[in-house]
Amino acid sequence: MAKRRTALILSNDTNLCRELEPLLSNAGFCPEIQSLGRTPLRDIRIRQPHLALLDLSVDSAGLELLRRLEGGRAWGDIPLIVVSEQSDLEYELLDIFDFLAKPLDRARLKTDLSLLLKSPSTTLDAYPPMDRKTLETFQKLIYRHSGLHFHERNRKSLERGLLRRMRATRARSPRHYLDYLSLHGRSRGELKKLLALLTIGETYFFRYLAQFDALKTSVLPELISRNRGRRSLRLWSAGCSTGEEPYSLAILLQEYFPQLADWNIDILGTDINPRSLKTAQAGRYRARALRIMDPQMIDRYFTPEGSGYRLDKQIRDRVRFAHLNLQTDPYPDRNNGTADVDIIFCRNVMIYFRTGTIETFLRSFYQCLKPRSYLFLGHSESLASITTAFSRLSCDGGFFYQRREASSIPPDTTQQSSLPEPAVSEAVYSKAPPPAEQTSRVQNVEKAEKDRPEADFLEAERAFQREDFKTAKQKYDIVLRQNPRHVGALLGKGFLHANRSEYDKALLHCREVLDIDDLTASAYFLLGLIRDFRGETTRAMEEYRKAVMLDIDFIMPHYNLGKIYQRMGRERDAGRELDNTVRLLEKLPDESLIPYSGGLSKEVFLEICREDRETIRT
């Protein structure tokens, strides 16, 4: 007769223990009960149960034990089922076998016990690396159900997430986990748990400040005037990650539009990652997330808490969060608040999807928006060559889109545009010096602080980096009044003018810079962007090549050349330049911000480049 497996119940809830004992016994387990608070880890290790059920009650004893268990080296080999009234913990605890909400779901527990009896009763061996064919099988399943596309270069992050969930579910092999995922992807939330490991994003408050300036000075005043009769506004942050974006919208409304106090304001933040949503709802952030905010605004809306900050409850209460999969969930839908929307923010989300999926998103967004309402995308995202259903607008340096009426949409809406938009056209709107210049400036900070013009110049550069263009202009002007031949300030003014589509003025500043120093790579890059914006492709390529010749490690000219070659159908040349871009990016430290990229981090820009590279056949 086979020896019965031991199941250790860790709980102070007598009624729960009484309910669990017969269920475990009938399934073939031998139940043992241990009270919380008197459970040394060494006792658990000595017992080595085949299963443990941990009751996370409202007090801290269960959570404290869980933290201790997770830190124990031997614990990873014991299947753990958590029982709790806090249902939102299910998608936080991603290394446990299962989560059962109270009141106890007996049918699900019986399924758990049946699955565990079929799984190894001993220590799981280390999983071997997954081969390409196995990963591709998982990639296709994930893409089919979520639209997320994993590239060749980030297969390791995909594999790490898969192996982590394989161990949690006691899968014997990738094939076994694939069957589990296919069978229980929805019924047991397994797909959502896996995606929570694969879709971790970082953002910060008021990212792309120019777009928030455009909201403040143009878009919101226009919408307020238009909606004055019904006194309502609906804003949706799709792919909100940990909440910084929708909370920024709430702060903006509170700070600059007090007349909306009695309006019906609906701010919705949605994301595919339950852990990110929980972070958003808590409203606790590290200082890094507040790095471009005005200190006085931080004082008004945040309270120091531990090593970070807690967002004011009044602002937290103005935003509601919900799980939404852009690939599979319905929208527009009045039930989830995605219908009749005035503004949709979907920034740095589409870069993770293929063109066909993006087209589907945009068709749905079009239906979600009210007539003449607005869509905001990330600086690296463009609707050129995808759809003409939205008009591209700019204000205060911020680019965004407005929903066209059906009667005004050109007939080739579903076809590729015959007038391609310049590659990374938003790159001029967030400026940082190239790596070599950046290093030099950092080394000279001490000297600059003693030299007033240089101190003002550094303040201007910092303002430009955080997209505070008004302050940047003021500081550049101060520097140029004291030194009219200051190359950095002249170049900064050139980017500011290009930012406002004042290309003739930008060209004048470029010529001034090159008259002073004709070896300034950044000036040739700006010339290339201006030519690119004007559709002067051949001249743009010449300027980009000059920038590369002067600084072979200058990332953005390589990338923009690659995009031009791609538009021209010169795929071999395009592949070469995109490969150069990726190679240079990979050399940078993690979380580096890429100069002249529109505020993109190394990690996000790598994703963009790899997506572009996959579309080229060389």
C-alpha cells in the first residue's frame, strides 16, 4: 500500500482546520495541524511535508511566516497553497502552487489535490534550458491570448518567467506546463499569473512633460469648453503600469482646473499586470518616480513614508484601476468605462505588439473616443503607415492625435501611408547631450557651479531633459546674453525651435554652431532631423552620416539612418544601421536614458530596435 502524503495545515482558524481535514484525508493526504506563531522553520524542514496550506488571516502572523518561508532555501520544493480573505493577493503570490479565497472553494481545492498527487512527491530537478522550438510554442500561445510579442533577444526573460511558474505549479517539463497553461489559463488564472511575470514596466510622474503642457494649455481647455453643458470628462490610461500616468492626470486637473471640482470626472487606469495595478492602488512610490516633478508639487501631493512617498488620498480617490487585456477584453464597453472617452493615453504600449495587433487596437480606440477627441502615444510611436483615421497635432512641443470624423478620413485609411513620417520625429522633443559630451559635462559640474553662465546652461539642459521647455528657453537666453557664442546654448535653442516646427530659426542656430565649431556632431544630427521633417530625405541622410563620422558611437543617427533606408526599401543597409544601434545600446548601463531619443530608456529602445529589425529580411 502506497504511503500517504503529509499535508501540513498552518492556521489559527479552528473552523478552517476542521473543514480542511476531511477534504485532505479523502484525497489521500495525511493532515497535520500547526498553529501560526509557534512554527519554527526548522520544524517544517524536519517534517518535509508533501504539501502545506497556509492561512493568511487578517493579522500579520501568516504574512510574517510566508516571508520567512520564502526566504528558506528548502522551502521551494514544498508545494504551498495559500488560503486568505484577501483575494487581491492571488496575483501577488506568484511562486505558490495555488491561492484559494475564503470562503473555501472546495471544488478547486480537490482539483489542486488531484494535480499534486500526479506531480513528483520529491524534490524537482533543475530544469534544462528550453530549446528554440519549445519557446516558440509558448510565444505563439501567449501571443494568441494576449497579443504580447517576444523577440529573439528577450527570450531569456520569457524563459525565466516560464521556469518560475513551472516550479510553482510543479510541472515536470515544459510540455507538462504547456498542457497546464492551455487547460487552466483562464479557469485558474494561470495565463494572468504568467503575464504578471512578463510585463513589468517602469514609468514616472509627468513623463513626456511636453504632452502634459499641451493638455494644460490646449486640449483640456478645449474639451472643457466643449463639455460645459454635460459637465463631464472621461480619461483612460491604457497600459497604466504602476499608476504614475493616470495619477499625473488627476494632479494636473487638481492643480490647474479648480473649476472642475463639481464636474463628473472619470479617470480610468487599466493594465494587464495585476501586480502593477496593486502598486498603483497603494499609491506608494520611490523618489525615482517623482524625479521630474516640481518640489513644491511633491510637497502638496505626497507625504514621505519610509524610503519613499505616499500619494495624497484625495488624488488616489480620483482614479479607478481595473485589469484589462487590450488583446482579448472588450472595448469600447460602457460596463468597464471605455466608451465615450475624451482622452486616451496609450504610451509605450504598442511597441510590444505586431502591426496587425496595433491596427486592431487603433480601430477599437477610434470607436472608444468621442468625435474630435484625443489619443496620446509615446514619443517613439507613430501612426504613419498604419492609419489616417487620426490627425497628428502639436502644441507646446507635445505631439498627439485627434480622432477624425469618418467623412474626413482619406480613402486609404486601412492602407500604408504614401507619405511616411520622419523616423523618430519626436526625438527632438527631449534632449540630452551625446555620451561623450555628457561625460565631459559631468566631470566639469564643480567648475560650472562657480561659473554662472555654465551653471545656467546646466540648468537649461536639465530643464530640457525633463521637458520643461519654458525654463530651458529662459536659461539658454541668459547664457547667450552673457556669451553669444556658447555652442551648447545655441544648439539647445535650435532644438527648441525645431520642437515648435520653426525650422528656419533652428537652421540659423545650427549654422551659428557650425561657424564656431564645425566638428559638433549634435549640430549635424539636428540638421538631419530638420531635413527629415521637411521630407528632404537625401539631405537628411547626408547630415546623419556626418554626425556618425564625427562620433561613431552616437546612437540616434544610426537609428534614423536605418529607418530612412527601411522606407527606401534598402533592407540590407537598414539592417546594418539597426544592428549598429542595438550593439551600441547593449554597451550602455541598464536604465540609461538615450540622448536625443525622446526620453527612452535603454531597455525600451532596445525593444523598439529589435521589433524594427524583425521586419527586415536581410
